[in-house]
Amino acid sequence: MEFHEEAFECTTEIVAAAMEEAEVELSAEGGEQVAEFFSAIYHRLAEIANGKEEKPAKPGSFEVYQDKAGEYRFRLKAANGETIADSEGYKTKASCMKGIESVLRSAPGAEVKEI
């Protein structure tokens, strides 16, 4: 895939519109910072489009549900909708939500161990 200037122009227009909507005013210094920002975006998009860098992964999601026994459980789903993990049963929804919080806290630096 070849990177095209239109992608940069489109990104520029979107950010400019967002800045206008947020009523952001720029000084001369601010204008230089925005130019640097757009340049960085342009180079990042070019790297992605030319296959030099992978696109950022889309985040997954947690689904909370009540099973047939009345217990609360959660599933961790990948961005493509595939189930990655299922939880144990919890007596209350609050406990289930705490289980999700525990996974979110523990997983970022989790070590993979072969046993």
C-alpha cells in the first residue's frame, strides 16, 4: 500500500475542524507546534501505509453476564469478537466487576510462564 498525500490532508482537516470546534486559538509558537504535530502524524501514517510499522491493536472488551445458575461472569473478548478468556462465577455483579478490575491491574506486566 502506498501512502498518499490525501491522507495527510484529510487528517489535517479533521484536526483543524476539531480545534475550531473546541475554540482553540494558536499563537505563532503554537502554530509551529501544530506543524510539528502534523508532520509527526504524516510520518507515522506513511510508516503504517508502507508496511514499516503495524497498525495499533484495537482494544478488546469485557462482557458481563448472568449464567443459568444466577452467577455473574465475564468474558474477555478480542477486537475481532473472539472470546479470549472466561471468568469463574461470582455471587454478585459488584464482585464480578472487581474481578475485571483485578485483571486490568494485573495483566499489563503479567509474565508468561510455561509449567
